[in-house]
Amino acid sequence: MTKSPRFPPDARRPVEVLAFPAVQLLDVAGPLQVFATANEHGGVGLPYAPRVIAPGEPTLTASAGLRLVAEPLPGDDTPVDTLVIAGGPGVLAACDDPALVAWVRARAGRARRVASVCTGAFLLGAAGLLDGRRAVTHWQHCGALAGRYPRIRVEPDPIFVRDGPVWSSAGVTAGIDLALALVEEDLGRPLALTVARHLVMFLKRPGGQAQFSAALALQAGEERFGALHAYIADNLSGDLALPALAAAAGMSERSLSRHYREATGLTPARAVERLRVEAARRALAETAQPVKRIARTCGFGSEETMRRSFLRHVAATPQAYRARFGG
């Protein structure tokens, strides 16, 4: 891939979003809107020239049933800065199109950077652009991506991953987070935050944030243990050992352990640890509280206990996490 764009630095950056039949609509519209909003708030001049492109007929139908009109695939002589590959149910058919795969490979070679949204990573994989690189896709498809393209180092947890000039994002709305990160790289954090506010989003979810929260991961047991989860959330700094949880749930310790694991796939103790780590992650990223205080208020008792939990679940110490994701 090229190291720099082949157009003047003060010119509009051509951004191409590749679509195909049965593309996921938000995989196209989400990043496209981020670049369009950056144009609205970017000051003098328009920083981006975004467009949707597709192979074959100009009109295609997204998986949601909406018909899209795209421009044809550009030729080699057309400048490109950023190539974004959308995902969707039609991506495997796209991967089986040798001409399209060859075009993606060649086009990426002319771009400063290339990115995939959700299962668009499969098309990057088919083109060999993820070989030897770290990448992510929707959590449901991480195993399939790793099995189909074993040379990719698939990371199932992050919202998005950057490995050199190649970016990939998790499911659907994570493509918006990725596009915001691209805008931040180009135009700075203040404008990226302005775009996020205009779109009524969280200011920005960092790439290292999990695809889904611990609370969401426990939703499988919400019908039976929703009240217990609320109790845990309200008492993170208190006693959440098995006897206390069993009393709160109105069950014996043995019965709670068995039924909770059947419902969620986790022991009660491991669920509590995950929820405490998630609360500590938020505090580290969003506040200036000392690590020692966060460890106490989130129920770890000591910094060392919190450090061990972070290494298990985040693969980083609390201090390193704050240095990377703190505001």
C-alpha cells in the first residue's frame, strides 16, 4: 500500500465506500455520514469527497431492502485516499467474485489506508490484505474469519483495530467509531468530538473498548437473574461473595451456582469480577480519581487485586488502560 496520498495535502480526500448486493445498510451509511458531517464542521473547505461505489449495475439492494444507487468502480487513474469495505450478508458472494477481489487488492495498493466495517473484513481477507495483521469483525463471525483466513490474527474483543494502514471494525455501529477515529487522525480530536456530538453519539469509544459490555454479555440470564444483576450493580463496593449473592437471590449457594452458570455460562464470582472490571474501566477512562480509590469503590479492595483482574480481562494494568483510554 502507498504511504501517502497521491494528491495535494490541502485537497479533498477521496473516500470510497464499497457496497455490493445485500450489503448491510448501516455499514455504508454510518461511515458515510461521519465523513459528510466532518465536511459540515471542518471549517474552510471540505476535507472529504466521499462516495459509494459498487461493481456491476449501479442500482443494488441492501439487506434491509432499501435500493441504493452507487457509482461504478473507479479506474486506476482515479485518486483515492481511503477505501472502506462495507459488510453484510452478501459479503461471501463478493468474496467469491475473482474480479472484485482483484480490484480490491489493486485499489488498496493505491490508497493511503483501507478499512473494513463488520464482515467487510472477509473481503479484505480474500484480497490478502489482512495476512499477518491483526483484525476484528462482528463477534459472531470472528471464528469464521479466523477459520477461513488462518493467516489473520483475529481479535474478537475490540471495537476496531488498526494494524499499519489497515483498519477493521466490529459489528455495524462500530464502523461509525472507526470513521470517527479516521477523522481524528486526519483533522484532530476536537473536530472528531464535534462530529460525534452532532450525531448524538458518545464522544468516542476507543478501539480497545469491548464489543459489548459485561452487562450485555449477561443478558442471557436477565429473565431469571435480572434482580440479582441490579443488586450487584448497586453494591459493587460491598460484600458480593457467594453467600451474600445467594441470600440476595433467595436461593441456596449450591442452587445459585448451578442455575446461574446454566443461564449465563459464568460462575457468580466471575460475573461479579467482570462487572467490577467494567465499572473500573469507565472510572479510569472518564474520571481523574486515583487508582486506589477506584479499586476501593469498585469492590476490589486493593490495587493489586484490581491489577490482577485487569490483566485477566483487559490484558493491561489499570495504569496502562488509563494512559491509553483516559480523557
